[in-house]
Amino acid sequence: MSAYTTLTAAGYRAAVRDKVTLFFTFAFPLIFLVVFGLIYSDQDVSETGRPYISYIAPGVMSWGVANAAVFAIAFTLMQWRRDDLLRLIRLTPTPVTSVLASRYVLALAIGLVQAVFFVAVSLLPLFGLSLDAQWPLTLPVLLAGITAFLAIGVIIGSRADSPESVAAMANCLMVPMAFLSGSFLPIDMMPSWLQTVAKVLPLYYFNDAASATLTGDGGLADIGVDCAAMAAFAVVFGVIGLKVFRWSNRT
């Protein structure tokens, strides 16, 4: 059995055993869907006339998936490094790419299940989300988004030395980004200068692509541009992540 397979299997077992974390990974985005969905149910966004759920569902889904990708890899790398597990792994013929690839596959699996579960709840009559015909394209959008935010999580997990620092760094990044990128409010309602700021954030493109695939708020060209932007972010953050990656707190 290869190192990659072993690490992936171990990561899967650890995720399944941690019932509390697993529960809140799926429940956390749904809390925002319920709160915003019920408050603004049957209301349209004045600028477009579209129902509010067509904005909130794709935005909260992409934020929830991105949030899970960042926190999962960041906490894992911090914990493994603090407990010297990474140092022990380094003593074996295991490259850093195998370590990160195993976490990547797990993040993709969790993100996919998150998205399916979230969309299924959004389709309930209580919320009334209607899927567009191009919804299958959500899969490559999720792939691009998870890749970009996993790379961000690698950077955080490589620099943070405690659970508190991981939470502080990740929340300081992900919470403001959610509001600035239009996850909770339609970005068209924001001042023009904030809309400009949003376009330098990876979550903006994740939100935009998810909205296009799920509700038809954009065509194939728009989805392609968004995925290309997320791929570019993934490359940049991935290079930085590999540069700052640490096998041990002693180095």
C-alpha cells in the first residue's frame, strides 16, 4: 500500500470518527440558509427582480465548501506538525505532495457531499430554489473552488502553531470575505468600490460560478472565466503553500 493510500484511508477514518466536527461541517452552512432564507422568503432583489434564494443558496454553499476546505487542512497540518507526526512521516519515503494529495481527495469528497446536501435542502418548498439546466457544471466549479481554498488552508496550517491561531487566522480571512464576495448579500447591492474589492477575492469567483451553474445567472463563458480565475488563485496560493510548508515546529 502506497503512502498516499495509507494517508487517505487514515484521514477518512479520522473524519468519520469525529462525529461532532462532521456534523457541524454540514450543519453550519445550513444555519445561514435557514436564517436568511426564512427572513427573506418570497422577496425579490429589487435590482433584478430575482428571488433572494437564487442569490443566497449558491453564495452560502460556496462559502460553506470553501470554509470547510480551509479549516480542515489548516487544523490537520497544525496538529500533525505540533504532535511531530509530520516529522515522523518525513523520515519515511513520503513526499510532501503525497501528504497534501491525500488531504485534497478528502476535501473534494467532503465538499461534494456538502454541496449535494445543501442544494437538496434548498430545493425544498420552504426555500424554493430552482435549478438551471446547466447545474451539472457545478462539479468542475467545486473542483476549482476547493483547490483554491485548500491551498489557502495549507498556508494557514503551515504558519499557525495552535488551534486558536488557526481559528483566528482562518476566521479573519473567511468571514470578511463572505460578506465582501456576496455570499450573504447580492454584490449588486454594495457600493461600486466594494464591488471592485470583491473582484480580487477568490470567493467572488466561486460565488459567481456557483450562481451561474445553479440558477443560470451567467453563461458558459462566465463560468469558464470564473474557473480560470480560481485556477490562477490555486496556482499562486499553492506555490506559496509549498514554500512555507513546515514538517516540524523545530524548523
